[in-house]
Amino acid sequence: MTSKTHDTAEWLVKDSNGQITGPYSTEEITSNIKSGQYTEQHLIANSLTLQWSPLGKNKVFHGLFLQKSIELARQKKHKVSTEEEESLVNSLADELKSFDTKPFQKEEPQVALPNRSTFKKPNLNSKKKSPKKRKAYKPSKKTIPLESRKKLINRNKRTVLFLLLVSSLSFVIYTLLFEPQSITKPSLLHLRSPNFASKTAYDESAFQNLLQLSLKNFQADSFSQYIKTQNYLIQAIQMKPREKTLYSFLCLTYLELWPYTYRSFE
């Protein structure tokens, strides 16, 4: 359907001066494009729609311009190739002519002969010269007077004493400022154990309070807090001696306090 409508369509053409000609059929426009009368810059529009667009961008006639540009490129390549071939043939012919006219001459190697004027006769009567002996370096002995010697000795003594004082002062300052402070270790103690002879009356609220305090102090992770947990757990065991979990909790506190205790059976 589209090809039939393009064949029967009528086209209007506008040149660069703005002059409009037409209407033309598609066959007439294709023949004008092939002859070179119309270029891609010419504007074209359908007589029904009157929407102007460049002739090279029109879908109907765009392929014609492509074919035309391909043919021109092929012609240029053919011309270039023929010109290169002709130049090569001419250069080869000139070389052949020059080769025929020149006679063949064998190049002989040239050897440079020595110049007699440069030779010198050996002098047989001349004696070999002995190399000069270098004199050993001897420092000059300068006598220093006694007064200057005493002054130098006193000066050296003063410098040595000054250096000793500076080094001792620096050592004292370093020990005072930068010596690591002695870590105070807690004194050794004896672990406590529950006294089953002195039993306390069981109170639920007091028992729960003792458990909470022991857990809180154990989680604080310090020496004084571990001692407090030990005391709270002993009070709880004396209230409820058949509670097994309290004994295991007390063993854990003993394990934390073991480095700071006496290794005895008391």
C-alpha cells in the first residue's frame, strides 16, 4: 500500500532562493536526482500535507543519495589506483633506462697506504729515565709552651665535668618523670566459707535481694566487688543451704579471688 501511494504522490520542490516548482511525480524527482539537478539541500513536500523537509532526509529519496555517494567514492578510488599504477610503471621504466646506459664497474677496495713522514727513528743512545721518588710526608714539629698546655688540660677537665653533670641530671629527671608507677597490689586474704552452725531465718524478699546484689557486684569485675559478692552469697547460703546454684556461684567468685588469697587450708 505504501509503495503505491508514493508512486502516485505529487511533490513540490523549493530551491535555495525560495522558488517553489511542481507538482512532480516520484519518477520525475528520481530522474532529476540522478542527473544532478536536485541536491540534498533542496526542500520537498507532499502536495497534500505541505510539510517541508530536506530532500536528503526524505524516506522515499534518501536511498538514491546514498547510491550516488557510493558510486562517486568508487570512481575516486579507481582514479587514484590508476594514477598510482602509472607512476610506478614510469619510475620502473626510468630505472631500467638508467641501468642500461651505465656500464658495470666493479668497485675495488681502497687500502690506505702509510705515510712515511709520520714514522720516527728509534733513538738507541737514549737512556731510560728513572721515575722520580716521592718524598714521604713529615709533619712539622711545633713546640707548645707550658702555659698553653696547662690551659688546654684545664679546659678539657671542665668539659668532662660539665658533661657528667648534664648526664646525671638527665638520668634523675628521666627516672622521676618516666619511670612506670608501681602498681599497688591488694593484700592477701583468706577465703570465707558459710557457717552452717549459725543459720538465719529464711525471708524470700531478703533472699532475692541478696541474689541481685551478688550478680550486680560480680558483673562489676573488680577486687572489692568480688569480696562483696562472696559475703552476699554466704548470707544467702545460710538462709537456704540446699540451693545448689548458690554453691556454684560461690565457686566462681573463689576462682576470681584465688590469685589474691593465701594458699593454705585455713
